[in-house]
Amino acid sequence: MPSPLGLILLLTIGLLFAWLLMVGLTAWRLTHPPRRTGGWAIARSLPGAPAEVVMPDAIPVRFTSWTLRSRGRDLPVWDIVGRAADGPIVVFTPGWAESRVTSLNRLPTLLTTASRVIMWDPPGLGDAPGACSLGVHEPIDLAELVGVVRGKDSSTPVVLAGFSYGAGVSIAAAVLCNAAMVIAEAPYRLPATPAQGVLSAAGLPVKYVLLPALRLVGWCMGCPRGWLDAEGTFDRVTIARRLSCPLLVLHPEADEVCPPADGSSIAKAAAGEFTMIPGARHTDVWMVPATAAIASGAISAALCKAKRPA
């Protein structure tokens, strides 16, 4: 029969193994979010492609599909024809566990005031290969996408827009390329903030697991020490201070994933504009007609300011 000391040692080893397993599984979950593809949309009777979106004027949506080669991956892109010939090009980046498919509910607003709308799937999201790097490396992909888009139309201003994770990616990419404006929906300052909400909602452990998992992700991605901290390399407030273009932040008032205080701090850092969406939660702004109208009005007004010079 094992001695008491032996039992304690076995129990300690077992608990350590279980903890390491949970840290690894959490890191995998964060970098491999659920996929939202065309099949996912069809199963829910939602539009799975731009042509399936019904516009207010009932004119069919025209678009082409192509792929962006970035960091050794082919990332899917929709290039959608807008209705405003003098409008900017809008490049929209989806949120974590979202995709260009889930972004289609914004299309009626964007097409009305844009000359082109570009929707894409970053690595690990939607139909894109690879794993999600939580917004660390994706700004490089987005800047590459802007370069390709500009190569076809260099005279038109480019507006970077995004939701949550995609909002932070857009802010960071705007520092790398000469964007005319950034529109950030529900951005967050540090990666631990939304990760905590997402894992809690999925019933996964947070305490004693989340920060080690994020540190493991950062180590695998080659992030410097302290990347998770305020004023670290990820901090969207720190990055927003470096923006040289206008920034509009839209934030749901009842956001349970990304606190409005984060959005307000990011807007303030860039001397940008901050608009609160009353009563809205993190993902339902575009699902409720009243809140969708507020967001649509703010975005349309901002895009009108980014029109092509006469």
C-alpha cells in the first residue's frame, strides 16, 4: 500500500497534469474558434454570400471572389461593388469566431456609402486556413490586403472597419498602412478581457488557467515578455495613440464581453469619436432594428467624410 507521502505525490502529479492539460486545451480553443461558414449560414436560413443579401433598393449585389496570399496562406476575399462611385473602399474585418459570412448584416449600410466593400476571413476564421493569433499577426495580413486593393484602385481612400477582435486588428493595421479612417465596433484593450468572457460562456475554467494559456499562445507566436500587459505591444490604447487618421468607436452599452470603458479609452487615445449604442449587448447591435439604425447612421455619416476628393 502506498505511503501517505506517496499518495500526496501521486495526487500532486495528477493535479499538475490536469492543469497542464486544461492550459493546453484553453490555448487551443482560443486559437481555434468555431467556424462560421456558408454552410453554417444556410443551416440557419441566413445569407451565405453577398448575392444573397436583399438590399433596400432590391438591386442585386455584384461581387467577385479571390484569395489573398499572406504569410504563406491563401485567405478568402469578397470584393463587393458599392453604390457610391465617389465613396471610399471599406475593408471589413470580422470578430473572433465570426467571418465574412456573419459580417453580411452590415452590407446594406456599407454599400450605400462605399464604392467597394472588401470582406475577408483572417487565418483561423470562416473558410481561412491556419490558426487565429488573437490579433497579433493579423494586422500584417490586413495591411497586405490593403496593399493589394490599393494596387487596383490607388486613388480611392481606404477605410478599415472591424468588430471586436477585428476592430483591434483594424486599428493596428492602420498604423502600418495609410488608412483614411478606422471604424471600430466594440474594441477591447487587452486580449484577456474578451477571452475571459468567451471561456466563461463556454463553461471552461478561467481562474488559474486563462493567463497561463495566453502566455503559452504568446510564447508560440514569439511575442515579447509583457505583451499581455497595459502599455505592452498588444495594448490597443497604446497603438491607437499612433494613429494618424480619424477613429470612430461604436460600443454597445451593455457589452458583456468587451467593456465600454475599453472602447472609450481607445477613442480617447486617438482623439477619436466615441458613440455608445444604448441597451445593446456585444453581438446584437445589428440584430435589433433600433440599435442597428443607430450604428448604421453613425457609420454612414463617417463614411461620407471619407469620400474620394473631387
